[in-house]
Amino acid sequence: MEFIVDYLQFLARAVTIVAAIVLLLLFIIGLRSDASQTRRGRIEFEDLGEGHERIKEEFEALFVEEDETNKKEKTAVKNEGDGAESTSKSDKKRTKKVWEVWKKAEKKSTDTPKKPRLYVIDFDGDMAASAVNQLRHEVSAVLQIANEGDEVLLKLKSPGGMVQSYGLAAAQLARLREKNIHLTASVDEVAASGGYLMACVANRIVAAPFAIVGSIGVVAQMPNFHKLLEKWDIDYEQFTAGEFKRTVTMFGENTDEGRDKFKEELEDVHSAFKSFVSTYRPDLDIDMIATGEHWLASQAKALGLVDELKTSDGYIIEKIDTMKVYGIRYRERRTIRQGISRFVARLSSRFSL
């Protein structure tokens, strides 16, 4: 029995040592790859209209094939016994008809005026708005290639997060507005807090009826372990220069003055949030909707937070007949450490509501 216990202890130590070595190697590789890689990505385009056209063509081809089969069967019954000459004439007529159809299609394609483009950008937001780097490259690409009459559709999904990160994301979208490129934000699931900070920049906001919209407010929270440290007779010392360099802390004893100053800072951020929303959607009753509440899009439409109830798929299909629709995406070369950081950020965002 003693041998088994000793063996299990040895095994536990061995596993711990191996795990530590693996983690250390991953960290070193991450550091080296961060230093060596330029981290340059590439812009990719996808013709979203082509997929829809292919579905229609395949469906129409099915009926053409059925019609041709029926015609052949009727012709075979009617002309049975007429000989090879009538069959030859029928083949010539069919060939001529196909040629005429092709020529008409070719002429139509050359006569059709060039369609404006709809660029579709996806933004799946987490607490740190880590997709903002991808967004800035995509916006820069659009600004280089967009022509008059082109439009951008932002498919937005975000419960909000860090103020500075979502402020930067909204500023990236504002670059499109500054260049008079029409921007539509589409919300299929959620655009709350920082997510709505981004959405409000758009010329138009469309949302699925049960999407969550709003939450124009600011929140901050942290645990305080001062009483626990005091119980175990542990001192915590903090040194600052400047009266309000640190207003509240996790380990020290927070003062009423520090709490008041921290609340004042939150109010300043909230005021800036309200001002930003009012700039882009001036018709909103900002004092009524900037309470931190969120609504279903069907309710938010009546408040002016949303312009139209519609899914992103419905919007794209509507545009396919009049515009060339392209998905645009920046593919980033990530290091191991970046990948781990992105995973942790996304994992934490799933538990943020």
C-alpha cells in the first residue's frame, strides 16, 4: 500500500513538472514569435451575391431540364418514323435557339450599367473589443476602394465592454461617415452599451425583432479584501503622488472621498457616452433612454434607437438585385500568445451579461 502512495506522489510531481515545462516553452515561443513576426495580415473579399445567384440558376436549370425532357418525349412520339432528316432539323433549331439565348445574355451583360457595391463587415465583440484591430484594417480597405454610391453593412454583435476599446471601434466607423460612405449597422442578436456606441455611428440601424439594444450607461465593480487582510493581520501599503491617483483599491481601505471621486469619473464617462450618441442620433430623447436600460429591438424602434426591424440576411438579399455584395475580412497572422489572449477575452465576454 505504501508503495502505491509513493508511486502516486511521484506521478503527481512528474505531471506537474512536465506541465510547467510545457507552459514555459509555450511562453518562450510566444515571446519569440511576437518579436520575429511582422504580424501583417491580408484583406480577403468574398462575392456574397454569387452564392445567391448560383442557387437561383440551379433552381431555374432544374425546370429547364424538365421542360426539355418533356419536349423531347412529345417530339419523339409525334415524329416517330419520320426518319433522321427531321431529327437533324430539330437539332439545328435547338442549336440556333441556344446561340440566340447566349447572344442576348452576352449583350445584356455588356449593356448593364456598373452596379454600386455593398461591403459587408462582421464585428463579433468581446469585453476588450479585441476585433478592433481587424475592423480598422477593413475600414481602411473600404476607404481605398469605395466609389460614390457604395455602402457598408456592419454586422454587429456585442454586449459591450471596455470604454476605451469600444470608443476606438466607434471612431473607426466614424471614418466612413467622414468620407460620406453610407453605413448601415445590422444587429441580429445584441448591440448593448459599447455595442450600441458603435451602432449609433451608422446612418441607419436595422435589427432583428428580438435583438437586445441600448444599455447606454457605465458600470464599474471590484472586490475589496481589506477586512479579510485585517482579520489575518496583514498590512497593505500603497504609495501615490497626486490626490486622486488611486481613488479606490482592492486591498486598501476605501474612503468616502475616494468613492465619490470614482463615481464622479463614471458620470463623466456617461456624459461623454450620451453626447456621442446624441451627435449621431439627434432625434433621440437622450435623458429618457440613457438610463442603462436595454430593450428588445421591437421596443427600441418606438424609442428611436432602431430604424427598421430586419435581419442582416434579409437586408443583404434585398440589395443583391441592385448592388454587388462583397464580404470583406482582414485575416490576421496571430502569434501563440495572441491566440491565447483572444481565447481568454472571448471566454470572459460570454459571462459578462
